[in-house]
Amino acid sequence: MEVKSLIEIENLALKKLKIYKQSIIRYILRAMLASMFIGFGVIVAFKTGNYFYMEHSPLTYPMAAITFGSAIILIAYGGGDLFTGNTFYYTYAALRSRMAWLDVIKLWIFSYAGNILGAVSFAFLIWSTGLFAESSVNQYLLDVVEKKMHVPTDELFFRAILCNWLVCLAFFIPTTLKGDGPKLFTMMLFVFCFFISGYEHSIANMCTFAIALVLNHPGTISWDGVIHNLVPVTIGNLIGGAVFMAGMYYYVNKPFISEYEEEEK
């Protein structure tokens, strides 16, 4: 099953490449959708968590982690193109010589750019709703963002590696399962694990930061803080997906993939 799932990942990468070559605009719009879907998850997580946060409840983080799982379901079933998952898909296809490395880099850049545009667009939509206008509603969101912007760089980097390793597994493991029920449960479980562990996801952070910046926020939340967080987190996410997922799975399954392809001929 694992070998077939890797072939499926490879085919998914080639499908995304085809979309990119047909229309860069469509590809960027798909990337925007992905970060907007994450934005929905961010809103649900922080609105839910805030009820517990204001009561100083130990259930604050677990409840936010559970509800954030809605984001991965939207991406998996609603479509979209997420940079963090692409670090796995495209690298694996390139290692298998099915994609050119130059195309891999271009696709990473365009998916990341689209994710940024989606995050910014979604933040302004949320600002327009007034849902976070009151300090009693946005306190949990702002406090989390402030902490993320002041974590040491090396810690952000390693948290990001672990994060995308786990998130890529959240997309990969369900491909070995049958039925939507087990797939949905597995995805939400893995996302819960990454969230509750305190790992760092560049696109989720991007969406959260964008929302915080359009709100009435303290001076401790700044563009400098955004850069301080996103640079090491993005690099860490890239390593988590490209090395610990694509590189590792390519190496350990290379003989089995070859056997599978020989049998299919």
C-alpha cells in the first residue's frame, strides 16, 4: 500500500505541474484558496479557544487544536495548493526524475506567493466582519501571535521541521486508507498532534499574523516579528517536507518502487 501511495503522490505532483503550465494565474488562485481554507481553521480555533482562555481553562489549547482540524479537511476535499505539502510532493517527483528541479523551485515560489496573497485577502475579509473587534474576543489570538514572534530563531527552525514532517504525514497516511471516515479521522488526529505539540507551520502562522496585524494590536506585534518567525519556519518546513518526507521515503522505498514498476510492465 505504501508503494502505491507514493505513486499516487508522484501523480499528484505531476497534476499540479500540469495546472501550473496551463495557467500560472489558476495555480496562484489555487494557492490562495489553500491559505484561505487555513484561515477558516484559524478563526474557528481561536474563537473556540478564546472562550476557555478567558476563563483561564487548561482546555484552551486542546480545544483550539481539535477545531483547527477543519482546515486540513477543507484543503484535502475543497482543493487548493499548499506550500508545505508541495515540499514533499514536488521533491519526491524530482527525486524520481519525473519533474525538473527548476520546475520544483518555481512551483514552490508561486505556491508560497499565492498562500501569502490568500492569507492577506482573508485577513481583510475577517477585519471587515468585525468579529475580532472586541478585545474580549481577540485576546487569545493576539497573545499567541505575540509569543510566536518572540521565540528564538533556532527553536522556530526545529519546531518547523517537526511540524511539516507531521503535516505531510497527515496528507500521506490517509492515502493508504479506504473510506472517507478513516481518512478524515486520521487527518484531524495528525493536525491535532502538530497543533497541541506547539510546532510551527509557516502558512498557518502567515494567516494568523495577517489577521492580528489588521486588528488593533500592541506594538509587540510587528512586521519585524513576522519576518523573525516566517523566515526560519519556512526553511524548517521545507526541510521537514523535502528531507524527512520526500528524501526518506524515496530512499527506503526505492527497491520496492522498482519492483512494483517491473511488475506493472
